[in-house]
Amino acid sequence: MPIRLAPLLALCALAPLGCAAGVLPPSRTEVGTAVIARGGQPQSGVRVTTGAHLASGQLRRDGSFDVGAGYVFERVQAGGGPGARSLALGSGAPVDEAEPLDHQDSHGLYVEAAHVIQRASAHRSWLGARGELLRQAGPDGERSAAGLYARLAWEVFGSGEGAGAAGDGCGFGAGFMYGTFGLGLFLESGARWTEGEETAFVAIGGLSLRMPLLGGLVVDFCRWC
């Protein structure tokens, strides 16, 4: 954080009723589609991941490594066939066929490491691996799951740093940024092991957004006028 912003943050701490401040770590957020194939019953759905990433907090355009960790949320269609019906039954009581279980949510944590395999002035490609630990919700309670995937990604990117402040007689604001912006595509494939089920093949694809370290504050003196 630029040193010249420290006094402003101190002022903000002394005036909480007229101030808003925040810092976002260097991050990468992804939205995509997942297909999970297990025992001839494929499931598909959406996933969102977001986490802190080393490459997002660097100015170097020749950096070759990225490591990150963060949060995963996934929602897929409930599988059809006997497996899905056993989930719907839960305790074994009869279930109304008109109200089947229509989706299944999972959430958890991931870690990832990747290396640049191709680079140009404004775009680059990554090859890496990602592991995740999930908790999967269902009518019969939560189950644990673990996944391990190979990953190929491409992004356009740019880096920069800056800080500034502006104000008038009623208040002021200040902010800073440091790191890399990026927009790209990714593909992943691998295996998932879920408690009480056979191993599944997983394929994932989608869009990624890389953001640098960001921070700022706003002080409103009008609250005391």
C-alpha cells in the first residue's frame, strides 16, 4: 500500500460513521460450466471460483509462475436413475415423483499452481494443476469430495500501478492499485472422488477475470455538517 495513503486510513478509522474503506487482494475469479460423468449418468451445471493469486499481484510481464487458493461453489443437476432416487429417498420414505431433487450444491476450497507455456506482449497461456476439497449437499446429509484436475488457460493481460486522491469541501476519496488485469478462457479435466460413490470424470470450461491489488476509501464530512 502506498505510504501516502496511511494517514487517510488513520483518519477513516477515527471517523467510522462518515467513512468507507476496503482492500481487495490480487485475485482471479472464474465462471464456467462443469460436466461430471459417473456410471453412465452425466450431470452438468455451473461453477464459480474466486481466490487470491500470485500472478495477479505482480507487475512483471515476464513472470512464469502462478499459485493461488480460494473458494469453489458448484451447482449441478441431480443425476437421474436409481442413484438420484436413492438420494431423494433419504430415510427410505416414499417420495412424490412430481417433486424430484432438481439440483445438488457443492462448496469448498481449491489450491492451484501453473506455469506459462506461451507468451506474447499482451497475452499468455498457462499449463497447471488444481486440487479441491468439497462438501456436497443432499437430502441425506453432506458428503466429502476431492478433485484433481489438469488445467489449460489463455488470457490477455496488462499490468500497472497507481494511486490518487480527490475531494471537495464536503469530502474526499483516495485509492490505489498494483498488479495485473486479465481476461481469458480456461479448460480443466480430471477425476473426482466422492464419499460413497464411484470415481467420476470431470470436464470444466469457462471465463476468467484477473484483478490486481485494489484499495480505497471515501470520507464524507457532510455527515457532521
